[in-house]
Amino acid sequence: MAATEPIKIVVVGGSHGGVTVIKHLLTSIQSSNKKVEITLVEKRDARHHNYGAYRALVNAEFGDKVWVPYTTLFGAKSGHKVVQGSLAHVHHHDIVLESGTSIPFDYLVLATGSTNPTPSKFDNFLASADAVAATNQTRADLIKSKNVVIIGGGACGCELAGEIKTAFPDKTVTIVHSGANLVDYEGFASSFKSAAKKHLEGLGVAVVLNERANIEGLSSKNSIRVGSATITTKDGKTIESDMQFFTIGNQVDTSYISSLKPEGVEEFDASTLVDQERHVLKIRKTMQLSNEAFPHIFAIGDCTDFSKVATGVACTYTAPTVAKNIFQLISSGPKAKLANGSVPGGLMILSTGPNTGVTALPLFGSKFGNFFSKALKSKDLLLGTTLTDMKVASK
């Protein structure tokens, strides 16, 4: 009698969303009699713990910890595997990598994330050693600098400013933001936005609002610039700096979905699967692609339209739903009753140093300061959680 073929689950993307789904899938496998094979496809050779990217910039010891190998994610005899490669095309029951390699699946989870300007994320680096070297060079340049300007007052700009000012209190750090409020995201209380400004100013960060600054040679693609620059505000004031960071430009690439079409269908407009303004995948509350022709394809995180504001919290809350629904389909077939994912709105933790930050916890109040921020995130920036998920001993 022929051995039963394992059910193949492919997860594309080995950051927070993808690895958290895998963690819950592994738990489901342990309590199931199903033979399941998980393949993680990830373009880099290690996981970047990007929550800690700005701490890594100012702290060399912490910088050595934020790239975590995938070698211990699965046991040696588990039957699961990690494949390094970049996704090129998605088909109904297989994906194709840029190398040309085809990987078949019964269930697919797209967790391809987003890109942010370096040093938040390192989209241009596939080798972690190169990213570490780049961070070390930027840190050396930062140490030499005296006046730092940060363009953008979103979460990235605020956390970067706080980390730099906390680590180097003698440096002048200025945020220049085009909006009227910092962290001005839809669904977040105005008290949280004003608290973020007050908190950063309390650390000694200068905050300039309602100003657009264009510095030659500084952009989302070239997000770190070393050299003198002068910004002249609308009222004629000048801001001098010798190092600049650009923190605007969260981008999503879901072009790989253009090849997808239902099985047995020749003509299909795959653009209907994508929000054409934000380039994110349109998904249902069950975390499946919006078109019912693809009940076996799920998506999570920044590459989806599930949350209006891209946060790691969204993956933490929805990853269990993805894993649960996949196993419901495996166990009960296409008529299985599936769960809906949900994410609490207006929740964010801004870490501005090992002991400081501002937290929005809408269930308990609009904002909290250093104590809650340190307890929830700031102390180690959730590195311990990542190491646990990756089955790596604490560094």
C-alpha cells in the first residue's frame, strides 16, 4: 500500500507574520493525526528582527542579536524545510521562485510584508552579514555626527529619534514632519499623538511640524545621508545637520499575484485581487484571498488590506486564525466553518529607548508612558519572543 502523501503547506515570508503562522501550524500538527509538510520560503539567509533595528543602530551589542538564523526553526527530522529564494509567481497549486524553482502546495500563506527605508528594513540585502556591515558603518557615521535630522514623523521616525537621543544625549536630533501631528494614523486617539510629541520633546528631540523638507541625495531609496545640509522652514528659520535619515515610504510589492488564475480558467484578471492604490492583497475576514476561487490561499500582515495601519500587532492577532482555518479545511473540507480574524484598533507601542516610550492601549485608556512601554516592548524590543519563536537560545 502506497504511503499517504503529506499535505503541503507553503509559507512565503519568514518575518513576524510568516513565522508566527508556522508556530501555530506546528502546534496544530502536534495535536493532529494529519501528515503535514511545511516549507518556509524566505529570500534572506536569516530573519531580521526589525522591531530592534533602531536599537541595533545605536547599540553594537544589540546589533549582533537582531539577525536570527532559520536553522533551528524546524527540527532536523521534522520533515519541514526552509528554502531561500525570492517569490516570482503564484499559480493555483504551485509557486515559482526567481531561480525558476517550482514548489507545489496544497495550502499557501503569503506573508511577504513590506519595505521601509533602511535601517528599519534591509530590502536590498539578502545576506545578513552585508546588512550587519551596513549597520556598523551607519553607526560609526552616527557616532561622528553632531546634528541629526530625521525626515518623517510616523512611528519609524519617532522611534529612531528617541533611540538616537537616548543613546547620544549630547547630539541635536530634529524630526521634520509634513503633517500637523506625529504618528498621525487613522483610528488613533489625538491624545496619543500629542503624547508622542510631548514625550519626544521631553527627551530633548526637536519636533518641527507642517514642514516639507527636500534634501538632495536623500530619499526612500537612499535613506541615510552623511554630510552637511540646511533646511529652511516656511518662516525663514534654518535647521543645520551633518547626518540625515529618511523614514517615509512603506511600500508593498504583490506583483507575484499577477500570474494567479483559477484552475481550468484561461482568462482571469488577477488585478482584482489587489487594492490598486495600496498594492496590497485583498483578503476576507477569514484571511483567505478575496476571490472564492482560492480558498486554499491565505495572506497575512503588511501585504494585505486587513488593517489600515500596518503593525506587527496585526500579525500577532491574526496568525492563529490562519493556522486554525487551514486545519479546519484539512479536517472538514471546503464546507468547513472558518473563523474570522480580528485586530484591536488604535493599539501601538512606540519605543524610544530601553526604558522609555509611549503606548496606546485603547481598551484601557488612550495612552500610557514609560512604565507600560518598557514592560510591553521597550526593554528588549520583543527580541526574546522572536528567539523563542525561532527556537534559538537567548543571545
